[in-house]
Amino acid sequence: MINEVVILAGGKATRLYPVTHTVAKAMLDINGEPFIAHQLRLLKRQGIKRVVICAGYLAEQISSYVKQGQDFGLDVEFSLDGDKLLGTGGAIKKALPLLGNSFFVMYGDSYLDSDFLPIAEKFKHERKSALMTVLKNNGRWDKSNILYQDGNIVKYDKKNIIPEMEYIDYGLGIIRHDVLQNIVEDVFDLADVYKRLADNKDLVAYEVFQRFYEIGSFNGIEETREYIASRIQRS
């Protein structure tokens, strides 16, 4: 089992201004607690032991709250962008010294309540450079960006959408250490890495059926609050 996760929490969250002008997105209040608290507890339930948080804008707010993860039963370390934002791919590349051979990757504004274990098992057996979880979206929660057929990602492209794309990147991936280590640039997006791997048929697909929740939009925040509240009531 892969028990290590990178959380990408470095962006400025301009879609949520003016709220996130002074508050890190990961620290937004969700039912009385910062969102990152809910996210870390979910990871703990999934059997995750180590978390590396790639942070940039207002990173000190997140680090002073999470500390070393002891309150969540996790080992947490931080990798900071520094003076300039590195992009999602560049941020992970900078964090590589803290990471093992393969690790999960997710975004700092996502609540992904799917079973991580079979995803890790699929990656282990396929022996590809990376894995992307996919969800049949049909334009419901965001723009569909994946052509997925017969269990394979035929095309992944966030910039050039075609009508045949019915699936979306769910937001949870697995990446091998050397994939990013061999990239020369220091500033780049993870989406471009996924696109290259998909084009080279080196990207495993795993279909999930539980929708994602996110706090990257005001509507998403309300949906996430409702979902987490209902989950707590059921448990």
C-alpha cells in the first residue's frame, strides 16, 4: 500500500477573493474547522501515514495549524514554493527529497471520499509511470477533459476540449518519483505531465464513481459543508 500523499496547496485562490486575500484556502472554515483538518482526517481513515504539503501563498497559516500532524495521527512535512509559485508540477519536484518511490497526489481544495487501497493496487499491477483517477462527469461539476474508452485514457487535455470527452480528472493520482525528477524545468504544471504520459500510453486509469467535493468555488464550499456534515451524522 502506498501510504504517502502530496497535497498541493500553493495557489492564491483568486476565485475566492476577497475571502482568500488574507486566509489560505486550506484554512477556510468548513463546519467550524479549517478545511485541512477534514482533509487530513480523511487521509488517516484511508491508511495514509505521511503527508507532504506543498504550500506557497499564506503557507505559514497552514503550517502553524497543522504543525507536524500529531493532532491528526499523521507525519506531516512542508515543502514551500519560496519567492515564486512553482506550479503544481514544480512544487512536487521541489518536494521530491521528502518523498518515496511512488506517492499519491491530490489538491489542497479537494475532498475525495473514495477507497485509496484498490487505486494503489491497480497502479502496482500496471507498472506505468503514473495513475489518474477518472470520473464520468458529462460536464456536471466542471469541464470534462478526458476521452476514456475500454478502461484507458485515450486523450487527456485541459486546454483543448473535444465533445467526445465525458470524463474528468477526479483529482487523485499516483506518480513515480523519477517522472518528475527527470524534468529540467523548475516551474511547470502537473496537468502537462499527465498529458505527456497519456499521449505516450504511460498513464494508468482508475474509474471512480463517488463524486468529488471541492472548496475552490463558493458553490463548492457549500456543497462540501453539506456533504461533510451528512457524513459525520452517518458515522
